[in-house]
Amino acid sequence: MAATTPGTTPARSTAEPGGWAVFAAVVLFISGTFGTIWGLAAILNDKVVTVGGRGVMIADFTTWGWIHLIVGAIMILTAWGLFTMAGWARWTAVVFATLNACIQVAAFSAFPLWSMVAIALDVIVIYQLTVNWETR
């Protein structure tokens, strides 16, 4: 044990994200970016995101665009929080990854392949942040 001089504080170790936390942050950032792009496309021109004339289960594409834009932006900010090891970021990421997976279920009828990919990314984030959370 190292002795400290009176009036000084011992050196603190700064928490750095472990490998799985970084992986989850990157996947969350990618998923949030894709959601934000999808949301912008739906807001600016909802004909761009229309597939085969089918819509989403609830509301119209413009409404879903705003929802995707907001959730995607929060996911991007939360990914930044994961990179900095902010205490609030871990569970915020889990909550918004879960919310994004639920949103994708509602858009499944219009975009089944994209919805499955987005849900898979969200499940990876949730798994990594709940099971493999570690700091160095």
C-alpha cells in the first residue's frame, strides 16, 4: 500500500470502458444513426420510405419519422455517454434500445427485413450492457 503525504490525495483510477461497453456503444451509435436517417427521410419525403404501398401499423410515415428521429438522436447521445462511462448512459441505452425494438415491431409490416436487422442490433446492445458490462 502506498503512503500518501499529508495534505495530498491518493491517485484515483479513472474508469475506462471495457471492450464490450465500447462494442455496445458503437452498435448503439450505428443503430441510432440509421434510425435518425430513416426519420429524416420519412419527414422530408414520406414517399421515399414507402415500400410496396404498405404503411406502418399505427399512424403515418411522417409521424413515425419524427419518432425515429427523436429516438435515434437520443440513442446517439447515449452512445456518447457510454464512451465516456457516464453513470446514466448504461441503463438509458438499455431503455432506448428496448423502445427502438418496440418501434420496429410497429413498422414491421412496411419494412420487415430492416425491422429484423434493427431489432437484432437492439438485442445485441441490451445483451452487452446487461451481461457483459465491465470497466478497466
